[in-house]
Amino acid sequence: MPASWGFEKNLELIKRAGFDGVELWLGARPWFQVETTDADVAELRRKVENAGLVVSHVANSLDWKYPMSSPDPKIRALAISNLRRQIEATTILKTDAILVVAGLVTEDSPYEDVYKRCVDALHELGDFAARVHVRIGCENCNSEQRFLISPREFRLFLEDLNHPAVGLHFDTGNIHDTGFPDQWIAMLGRQITRVHMKDVLRHRGRCGAESVYTNIFLGNNNWPKIRAAFDQVGYNGWLCAEMEAYRFAPDQQLFDTSAALDRFIAARF
């Protein structure tokens, strides 16, 4: 949603388009920052409720700049602090899940180091989250993270972590060059905390700022298989729309996406 429209107008459009809730991003908008007070977070919840919506969960835009896997201990400490605040805000917003980007493999952060740092950090955060009845969903940003590329890798990661408060925030588009959504769901369905819904153009690689992500039913995802996989594992949670914004008439995207999600839920393909 465009920040320039303001929080309340965004909520009004979301409700009018037929959605039930909204994903809030800590750090991405001026009205919801790490420094936002408890009282102001509660006011955001009041506005959401007044619009006839609820908060589905809380994501954040800070993990990419301050990853828990950083080789710099000061950045890791800041990442943990940000995530603890994300969990606190989640309880004030009366929801029970957060989204995190677990780790970034770079030239300076080898895979094995990232893996260990993430397991250590998520154990600490998982204990804190469990005490306030919040689940941590690690998103599968496979291509961008260069981390936990396959569903088997992700399952082994969760098994090594072995914490009931930590699972998978599954994105149907982020595995465009590393796998297929229905296979991920079949292997990890019981550990999915939330789902990001988007389509993807598999035949086109990312080039510069050009995105491979697109609107539901426009790309190459096999949506009947995805729908059947959710039934197979018994997933009955939130489906959260997350795709690149329309270049023009961005409000129309809400209505188009809402209609697509209705058809997906009804399995009308």
C-alpha cells in the first residue's frame, strides 16, 4: 500500500476490497517504527479494528539491513533487539505471529556461519516468543538470501532448531528458481505459520530492477496443485497478498487480488 495514502485510507481500501485483515510492516512506514510507543501501537490496532479488520501478523523491513546472521556482533545485537520489539508489538496488536528473514549468505557471511548464527538467535527469540504466545515464521526468501534453498534444507533447519515457537512463513513466489510451491507445502505444511500469495514468471530471470513476481494467476505457478497441497496438509490459516504494486491505478490491484484469492479459496480454476 502506498505510504502517501496514509494509514487510515489504506485500511479503508483494504476493507472495501473484501479483505479480512492486514499485514503490518515494522520499519517500513512512518507510523510503525521500532521507536513507536506502546500507546501508539495500540492506536494502530484501534484504527485497524475501526476499519473492520484485524492484524494478520507483523513483518518487518529491517532484517535485510540488520540481519541476525551478520558477522558483526553489534549488528546481530541490533537485529535481536528489533525482533524482540516486533514480538512485543505483535502482542499489543492482538495477533500471534511474526515474519522474519532468518539469514543472509554473502561473500563475508559463509553459509555455515549464517546457519549457526540463525539457530542460536532463533533459540533465544523463540523462548521469548513462546512466553507471550507468538510464533516466529522464517520466510523462504531463497534466491535473495542464498540460504535454505530447498524444502528439505528448510525442514532440516527447523529440525536442528527444534523449537515449537519457530516455523515457516511460506511464500508461493520466492522459490521461482529453486523449486515448486506444492512440494514445499507437502514437506513443511504442518510448520507453516502464514502464507504470502504471489505469482511468478519462471521463464524470465531477474535483470536489474526487473522483477519476476506478478499477480495471482498471471504467472507460472500451478495454482490447482498449490490449492490441493494446502488441503492435503490441512492448512487453514491466513493467505496474505504480497506482490509488486501496479504501476498505475494501484487501488485497482486490491480488488483484482481479492477476487483472485476468493477464486483460489473456492478452488474455481
